[in-house]
Amino acid sequence: GENVGLHLPTLSVQEGDNSIINCAYSNSASDYFIWYKQESGKGPQFIIDIRSNMDKRQGQRVTVLLNKTVKHLSLQIAATQPGDSAVYFCAERGAGGTSYGKLTFGQGTILTVHP
Amino acid sequence: DTGVSQNPRHKITKRGQNVTFRCDPISEHNRLYWYRQTLGQGPEFLTYFQNEAQLEKSRLLSDRFSAERPKGSFSTLEIQRTEQGDSAMYLCASSLIQGQAAAFGSGTRLTVV
């Protein structure tokens, strides 16, 4: 399944499918991007990050793609499992000055994985 | 070290009362952040400390809000004269260096009745 943008903040997939979650970020000067997973009642949990000098980074079952031209970030989850069900947020970090380190979060996408 | 710790986990208070939350970051982390999250939204930045210095505050942080990190370790966030609109999850995060993703605590859920 594929989330076509923030107009569809929910994504429902079957166990074993690949999932793609998309995010549009706002600040062309942002130099660092992070995907977080947040389960109910918990704080955001780091999944994967990418710097602006890269366009792809892979982790275990997850891949992040960055397209700076259109300010778009995506998270691909391979072989999605029920434990992946959560809300996924992208976050961007502005560069320079005292804002360095502060994260600006996107809207979030609810991922539901059906067994 | 078990990560970022926040206390209490839940707080219910009457409108007009003052509340204080505590955050214990990962021990070697010198950067500490407070965020606020309302239902269905992503976390919103409130304030940032590097060691004991408060280097940035969001315009969301009204004069009823104050944060401290007196010894550069734990931090407190106080809300005075709470309002129903203050009901939210208050998240604390910490990191060691600029290039590192912040680690979040589980948050304090505040309900103002």
C-alpha cells in the first residue's frame, strides 16, 4: 500500500506487504530528517535518519528516501508486521543558529497492519 | 541507563492550579528539549537547553510556562494557572550532539478539568 500524501493520514496493509509512508517537509534549509514511530501512550521512537547530502539510507527492513527538489521524504517498510502498527512522523531539523537541533514534525500517518 | 525518564506519567489538575513535570535525560546528553503534543498532531517544540542554558523558547511557551535545568542534568517544566487548553502530552527529549536524533521519553499526560 502507498500513502499518497497528507490528505490520507491512514494506511492499512496486510502483514507481509511493503508499506510506503510519505511526508512533505517545509523548510528547504533543513539539513537532517528523521522518521519516528509512536505507539499509543508512548513517546516517539527513532526509526531511521538521513542527512540532506544523501538521497537514500537503509536500515533493518526500513529505507528512507529524500527528494530535496520537491521537499519530499518517504519511509519504506519491508515485510510489514503487526508490531509495526503505530503512528509514523517525519521530522526535520533546521540548520544554523539556535534552532539547530530543534525538530519540526509533520502531521503523521497511522499505519495499521492486519494479520 | 534506561533512556529519558519523565514523571509523573499522568497528571489531572483543576483549572487554575500549578503543575510541575520532571524530565531526567540520558545521563551524558547535554541537550534537552521539551515538546507538547495534542491528540492527532505531531509534537510541537516548546524549549531547548544546552547544558543549563535555555537557548530557545517557542512562542507557544506563554508567560505561564517556565522551564529550568539548573545543573545541566534534569529539567522541570512548570505551568502556572493551568487552563483547559493546556491539556496535552508533554514530551521531553535529549541528545548528545547536534547530529544525533533526539531520544524521547514517554511523556507526561496533563488533563486540566
